Amino acid sequence: MSEISERLERYLSGELSAADRVAFEAEAMKDLNLAALIYKDLQVRSMISAASSERRRAEAPAAPKARTGIRRWVSMPIVRWAVPAAALIVVAAIALWPRVVSQRSGVLRGPARHFSAVSPVGNVSGRPQKLVWTPHRDAIHYRVEILDVASRTRLTVIVTDTFMDLDPSMDIPAIGYWKVTPLGPDLSEVGSPILTRYRIAP
Amino acid sequence: MEENQLPDTGAWLEQLRATFVKVAYQRVASSDVEDIVQDAMRVVVEKNIDPASGAIEDLPPLAWCLQTLRNVIGNHYQRSETRRRYQEPESGSEADSRSLAEELDARETAGAIEIAVKEMHGTDSDCARYFDRLIDGVNAGEIAAAEGLAAPVLYRRLYRCRQKLRLLLQARGIDL
């Protein structure tokens, strides 16, 4: 394996001679395991490359546009990167935005696994007061996210047991998406999320 | 044919197609294999890739072709997921929502790599250091020189490190 790994690394780094490269590729086309190794290695390399681009972008000088309040907070790289650690971000989000969600007793559970957005959907006449969806059969909690089209940022990530009341002090983008993911008791996803676009009419 | 002789393009494309089919069968539903392979082969043919091609976008020809297959598989799933998951109230907005969601997903994937590499600092500091440098844009040859290692030694280590990183990412639910 070590010889293969070295050849693979040299192959993908473009360091094999033309003849060795042709021989390696001929071998890979005959040997599914070797072709699969190349394929898998490309996956991880591609992700490292994406992380590299993201790190460069994060370290680039800040855009001149001033960010304030929630937008400034969510634009911090650590916040963006912490999103995959959903449990962590949920705890942080709840701690930081206690007013955003007014919790009510009871659990929203529907009759089916298919669930859908109710409101706001599409063009709406005024600032939405609440995000409403048809409940999911297996959900105990829901993760709710609001995405801002203009700044291309995720403004809010929160876990709730109920529909989400939008606090009047919360900065809601005029055009955005909201995304709801059904979660089980351990906050693992129990169904596919729904993503819904809305636009507040001027 | 000697292994270091170039096969003719037609035979090479046939072999490539067979390789695509085998790799695709490991990753997608069998009913989708033909369509996906066809799409990937079309890209390869349109790009005039053949065994004599030099590096394409910094990748050798077969690796570039497999990368293309990977992209086609990714697009295929993304299209299916988009149709299944996203509710779009207005025509024409699907592309917007997909693009925003994809951008955010890409950031989160990059974030997952960063978190996994940070985690590696506690368990395998050499791998974490190599990855940190790769993410900083340093190439493998430069890392070998900085580490005082012969390139083949670093290559073997990098390969093992990527296997470890794959496992860490899979444990975080990243589909690989």
C-alpha cells in the first residue's frame, strides 16, 4: 500500500514522468480498486482545496460595508464555521438570541413525514410575525434558519419546539429564505429540510 | 500494448467508459449509472481529453476524468435533492435558492474540514500540521522541504493522513 500511496500522491501532484503517468493510468483503468482510490483521494483533496479557498476568503481584508448587530456577529468566520457543529451553535444561538423564539409548551408533531412551509411563502405584504409549517411526524424539535439573500449569510440558527415567533426587534431581510429541519430528541435530523423563499413587498 | 505506450483515443475512451461504469456502480443507484456515465463521457469528449493530454486544471487526464465523474454524480444528487427538498413559490427562483444553499453548504463543508483538522491537532499533530499548510496553499513539495522530509516519505504520510481525515469527516456526517 505504501508504494501505491506514494505513486498516487506523485501521480496526483503531476510529478510522474509521462511514461510512468501513462502506465499508472493504464493500471488504474484495469484495476477498479486503484481507480476507486484515485476517486476517493480526489474527494478529500477537493474538500481541502475548498477549505483553502474559504480560509483565504476569511482572511481577506474585510469589506468596507460596515456590519452591525446580528449581521456583524454572524459574519465572523468562527460563527460560519461552527454551523456544522449544530449542537454547539444551537446552544450559542439560544444563549445569544433568547428573545427571538418564544417557547410554548407542547411538541409540534404532524401525521406524516412530509411537511411543508405555510407562511411566509413568496411575496408577503408586511413583515412576517411568525414562521409556520405543517408539523413533521417524527420531529421533537425543529432547527430554523433564516438566510439573507443580499448578504448571502445565515442570520439565525435556532432550535424550537414550536412555530417560530419573529421578535419585532429582529432584523429580518426583505428577501430571504427560511429553512426548517425536523429533529429528533437528540437533535439529529429525522427528515429532509424545507427551504422556502419569501419577499416582503416594499 | 506496452504499458508506457499510448493507447489510441477510441480504445482509451472505451476503457474510460468501463472505468466510469464500475466506479459509478459503487456510488449511485444502478438505474442512474448509464445517465451519469453518459453525462461524464460527454464532458470528456467535448473537452477533447485523450491519453496524450497533459495536465488539465492541474490534474493528469484520468484524474481529471474521475473528477468530472465526481462532479456529475454530485450534480445529479444535488438536482434530485433540490427537486425533493426545496419549495419554490416563484418561477426562476430555484436557481437562486440552490446557489445560495450550495454556497452555504460549501462554507459549512470547508468549516467541517477546519474543525476536523483542529481535532487532529490533539490526536495526530503531524497530519494536522500538514493539512494546515495545505489549506494555507503550500504544496506538498514545499511541505516536505519545510519538514525536512524526503518527498516520497511525505507523500506516504499525506495519503495516510487523508484516510484519517476521511474517517473524521464521515464521523461528522459528511458524505464521502
